[in-house]
Amino acid sequence: MANLLTATSERIWDQKYRFRGTDGHPVDKSIEDSWRRVAKALAAAENKAGETSDQVDWEAKFYDAMADFKFLPAGRILAGAGTGRSVTLFNCFVMGTIPDDMSSIFTHLREAALTMQQGGGIGYDFSTLRPRGAPVHGVGADASGPVSFMDVWDAMCRTIMSAGSRRGAMMATLRCDHPDIEEFITAKQTEGRLTNFNLSVLVTDAFMTAVKLDADWDLCFGGTVFKTVKARDLWDRIMRTTYDFAEPGVIFIDRINARNNLAYCETISATNPCGEQPLPPYGACLLGSINLAALMRNPFTEQADIDIAGLEDLVSTAVRMMDNVTDASRFPLPDQAAEAEAKRRIGLGVTGLADALAMCNVRYGSPQSVTLTETWLKTIRDAAYRASVDLAREKGAFPLFDAVEYLKSPTVQDLDADLRADIEKYGIRNALLTSIAPTGTISMLANNISSGIEPIFAVEQIRKVLLPDGTHRTERLQNNAYRLFREAHGPDAPLPEAFVDVDALSPADHLAIQAAAQKFIDSSISKTVNLPPDIPYEAFKEVYREAYDLGCKGCTTYRPSPVRGSVLEAAPKAADPARPVPVESAPVQADAGAVVYMAEPLDRPATLTGSTYKIKWPESDHAIYITMNDIDQDGRKRPFEVFINSKNMEHYAWTVALTRMISAVFRRGGDVSFVVEELKAVFDPRGGYWMGGRYVPSLLAAIGEVIENHMVQTGFLERGDSIVPDAKKEGTAKKVGGQCPRCGTAALIKQEGCDTCSSCGWSRCG
């Protein structure tokens, strides 16, 4: 183990991918055991007429493919295959099309919760929901708009802990001609809002033409034009928000659909959370990556190259493994299983590209790097399609295969004539085969190779790691290619110019590699164009225009700013790059006086100062009173205890338990802001309520916001946005214009002495 994994890689394997029994004891004793477990589970799909010889042979081949990190199955496969757990082996899903009615909306919310519970990230297109203010026929109300329902999804996502220790992730898309596109663009500017969503605008070719011509652009829904804007002004608003806040991303949706092998039987309007898999409704994202760096021969010499024959053989095995995942996996929903089986799409990609280029002494983004990228990716594409045709001859083509229509795809037409002829004759097992994922964690598992097709972030990095107690620790990491270079050439050898950090690259370098790779990828690519913080705005906009002109299917940028933090940062340049560095360092220290950590709880003084707040929860006939008491410590107020009281005895037991637990945490000191976040993340399966114009997912979340508001007003926190706007005012569930506190629709009427919502059916008698 010590020779195979670095300390950081071993920690990642142990925490995320190591199989443990129900008693918590590890079943996998080593990373090799994890590979054997996965190989055995996927080889089980090779059973023919009850014989096991094929299983044994393929199990050995599958294990060999993963050995030494040559092929990296996605994290869900590595963590779940062969464990017997009720989890999906597919990383992400695009969920079903959301019908524009209240009942269906919450049916889809339930589907999302079930999917995330089994470990799947989700993508949604909210363009099907009518805009804010549009009439809701039959109930005499106005719609609250798609962004308001995204808040509901976000609240659900905060609560659902994905399989293992992963929290769920979501992608939300909205068409560039939807009337609420301007609200969507700026939605995440409110701190703490939609934090579980990545946002992307679906940009059409017509819109890009209108931007170029500075033409008018209609924002419409259901055939009705709600507003007309200048296309260039709307584009500028997207760009300005992205420049300042790193979102939304841009998806060139017409290009995605035009180049889709399955254009004849599906329409795509959303992607998985990272964007590398544009998928139809209920489409599944199945990922795996070839580690190009692991196939390098004679690294750091003039003879450096990739073993092309070995690459082709590895791709063939990887395609078979991934095809078997479809048969081995569970699916949260029957519709997802049916969609996966009907098309059997996979997303085979690469990782370690930048490491491989450095081993060839080639600078990332240079013309030579573009040539090598195209050569390697074309080899992978052709080998993958050939392997899938061979599988079709053996096991049959994917059920929705139509030779005439399939061969019309521009991607398929780029294949050589012999391969197209075999597709026409035998069919193909997998409708789509290639995709490039971000591979962040599995690349770190493989001893910190460069991820996906991203450049080397830095030869030495400082990574912030969240610990179970809510604190952070820093780890100092070395890039894999850099570490191998030092091992081969010693600590004093000059570093080749090919080892270029991300901050030394231009936007053109990034886009050159992305465009080169996209030529041979039939799905899409997760790629971030890292930009300097001082890049001029006009130059920033040019990145997106160039991405469109180069044929990319989307564009995502990141420009550091004080608004955003980072998980990774380059190690200080002054550090000796050849010096061995510790993997772990001391916990990150807070500013002096900001946080006080204690081993023993404080004694309670005889007198404390505090405030009492009153909230009204729609389900309760009686108000709930929350008292927060503070202690003065080093000239600063910090929360010490909390009490919750109400005449409603239904909540008595859990409120007493809750207040005792929270007070115990407060008295231990430290950064207790996590208490607020945990309370606000609680999602009531019966649904929450609209309070003060915001959706609050549960009574506990409402209490959490009151506590947060108090911490802000006393100066303990410098953030927060509470449903209680003033400490001297009581927080209530407002019924502005007959707004239903459950669904937010302005459909509240008096019926037989009760407040009743004609939209969702919520009722409360006064």
C-alpha cells in the first residue's frame, strides 16, 4: 500500500471508496481489493448459459485495466459495485421534463429526492415552467416562476445526503428566450441562495446571431411574447454576471442537438451537474477515464510517447466494463432504467492529459499539444466505436438503433468508411461513447494526476480539507508528473518549461485544448477556463465568443475574486520545489479573537443578556418563542444557550432535546455557525411553507434562520439573510394577496371558515 498510494490518495480511498461492512469494519483491505471487487461485479454480466469461464477471464482483464490506475471508473462505480448496497453506479441523471402544473412539479421533486438519495446528481431544465406573473388558469392566480421552484429543489438537496459521504449536486438550465431569463441569470447573487445548483443558460444559434447583429430578442412562453430586449444587452448581462460571480455557464444547445447521434429519437435540453453529459429526460451519466499519463513510455525524454497499441486495447476493455455497468447497476426510478437500457450510452474520457503532455516535454496549449491531443483522442474515439461494434456483434445493438438515421450523425460521419460500414451491418452496442468529466477526486486518488483535460493547476498545491468536526485542515500536494520528474532527475534538476502552471496560461491555451478534444467527443466536455482576476471585461467576453466560433458545446470560466473562495491554491513560489513536503499540516487557524476553541464547556454565569423572537408556523395554532442568550467574551458577544417555548405541546419533547443539544454545542465554543446551516438544511417530507416571500423547507429551518439572524445582529456572524427582518419584529407567515404558505401560489381563499389553497389543497381553519 505504501508504495502504491500517497498519504493523501490513501485517505481519499479510505473515506470515499473503501467498502466497509455494516459494522464499520473495512472489507477492502487495500486498493487492490477495491479493484477486485469492482472487476468481479462487472464481470458477472458476462455469464453465458450459466457458464462462468467468461466471467473469470473478464474479471482478470477488468482488474488489469484498473491496476496502476490505467483506467479509472467513476466514483460511483468504485464505491458501489459489488457492495450489495442499494445505490446507483451512474454518477448523474437528467430528470424528466417538468409539466407546468403544481401536482406534477412536486411529483418531480419527489423523483429528484429519490435519485439523490441513491447517490445520483441531477440536471433539470426549468424552461417548461411558466414565468413569474403569468396567469394560472382556473384558479385566478399568477405563477411564481421557475426560479421560485428552484428554491424548493435547493432546499430538498441540502437535506438529502447522497450515498456515502457525498452531498448531492444539481444543474439547472433555462432557455435564453424564457421570460424569466434575467431573474435566472442573477439568482445566485443573493448569498446562500441556490448553493446546490450549477446554473447554465441554454444559448441557441439564433440568439448568437442576434447578438452579433445587435438585433431585438423576444422573451416568450407558450407562444406569447412577454418582453422584447436587445440580444446584445441580454448577452452582456450574462457575461457581466459570470464575470463577477462565475455563473451562469453557457451551453450551446443547438450545437449539442445537431451533433447528437440520437437526434432522431431524443431532444436534449439539460446536462448533468458538471456539463460533460448532455442528456434527454431520464438520461443517465455513466463515466470512466483513461489515464493517459499511466500509458506514457520514456517520459521526460525525446523518445517520450504513449503506447498506442496499449491504449487501443485498454479502451476496448473499458468500453466492455462500462457497458456491463448498465446491467449491474440499480436505478432510482424505472424510467431511468428504461432509458439507459434503450440507448446504453456511456461516457469514456481521459484524465492526466496535462501530465502526459509534460512527460512529452510539450507545453499545454501549444500547437504541438493540440496535435498530440487530437491524435490521442482520435485513437480513443475510433477504438471505442470499434469495441462497441464488436460488442453489438456479440450481444446485440442498443434497442433504439436505426442504421439509416444513426449514420446521418455528423460524429458518425467523421469515422472511417470501414467502421461506418460495420456499424451499418452489425449495429453498435452503445449509442454514444465518449465524454470528458472533471475527474477531480479520482484523479487525486490516482496520486494527484492532472484532472480531465485541465492543465496542471500547480506543481505543488495547498488543498483545504473539511474535517468531520466542521474545521478545515490543509494538505500540501505534489502533481504526479512533477513528483515523477523529481524522482527520476533529482531535486536540483531544472524544471522543463512544459511544467506550466494554470496561472501562466492564456484563455486561448485553454480553448485550443478544449476545441481539439471536442472534435473527437460525441457528448461534451467538462472544462473550466481559468482566468486572471484582472482580466478586462471585454477580453473576458471574447473567451465565450471564441469558444462558440471554435465549435465548443459550452463554456465555463473561473475568475478569482473576493466574492468566491477556492478549494485549491498554489503553494508559495518561494518554497523549494525539490524539498520533500509534509502531506498534512496543522489545522487552518482563524483570525485572532475570531473563534475560541475550548475542551471543556463554560460555566453558566448567573446573568446573561439575550433576546426573544416570535414566529408563527402555519401548522401551529400557537406562536413559537425562541430565546437566545449570549455571553460576553473578549469584548465580543457569542451565543451561549437557546430556549424554545410554545403553548403547542405537540413539539415539547423535541424542542427540549433540540435546545439542550444546541446549547451544549454553543458552550463548547469554536465555530458554531454550522448549527445554523444544519437546521436550515432540514427538509420536511410533507413540504415547507412560504414565509416573508421565501420558501422555508421546515419548522427547524425557520428556527435556524432566527438563530442566524440573532448571530448577525450581535456581530457574531457577518452573513445571513433571515426571515426575521428585525429583531424587534415578529416573524410571521405572510399572506400577501392570498399567497399560499405551502406552495407560494396566490390561490388562497376562504372556504367554510378555513383558509384553503385552490392550487395545492393546503387548508387551515382559524
